[in-house]
Amino acid sequence: MLELSKRFVDLVEKNAVKLTKRVIADIKKHPATKTYSTYDDTELYNRVFNVYNEFGKWMSTKTTVDDIKAVYTDLGKQRRKEGFSLSEVIQTLVITRRHIWLLVQSEGYLNSALDLRLAIDLINRTIVFFDRAIYFTATGFESKD
């Protein structure tokens, strides 16, 4: 991972608590995620925090599609058993992804063409990760077991 790209990953991980609180606030008030408003706050916090706290692992070139599949297929199965709708789970992942870009923008790291290029690279990798996470969450959610 390039040094500046690593800086962006470190930024996300360092701000995992702040990001988690912002995401939870959005999830709790978003009309498309109503079940989450009644969900246990501590459990919800831990779930969102883990995504941000392990962001570097997910952005690593060593993370495979199978790694994402294993985690998020299980997540989809678990959310179905917990009574969430698939659309709520997907919307929550979208909100979680969106807050990464909002953080990068707000921290003033986009001051040069190189910063912008590396931020775009990070966001592209983030989008690919979350697209895969959403897909495998949906397949897990829809599975019969």
C-alpha cells in the first residue's frame, strides 16, 4: 500500500469511534433502516466499529473475494435470522461506506493532485469491497440455511 494510501486507511481506523457514532446516528433515524432503531445499541456499535477498525485488512491486496464472501455471507444469514429486511442491511452498508468518503473530504487531505489520485484509488477499492460485501450479504440472506 502506498504511503499516502496507508495514511487514508490509518485515518479511517484512527477515527473508527467517531465514524461509528455518526453511522449509528444515521442508521437510527433513516427511514429505510427502522429495525435498527430498536436494536441493541452496544451490539450495533460493535458491528459498525469492527468494519472501520479492520478497514486496513479489508483494503489490503491480500484480502481475497473468498475472505469477503465468508464473512458477509454469514452476516446475511445472521441478519435474516435477527428479523432485519435485506433492504435495511444493504442500506446500512451503504451508509457505512458513505461515511468513509465524508471523513476523507472533511479532513482536508485532498490538497494536491497526488492526494486526490490516491484518495480516488482508496475510494475505488472501498466501493469494490462494499459492492462485494453487499452481494455476499444478499446471497447469505437469501440462502435456505
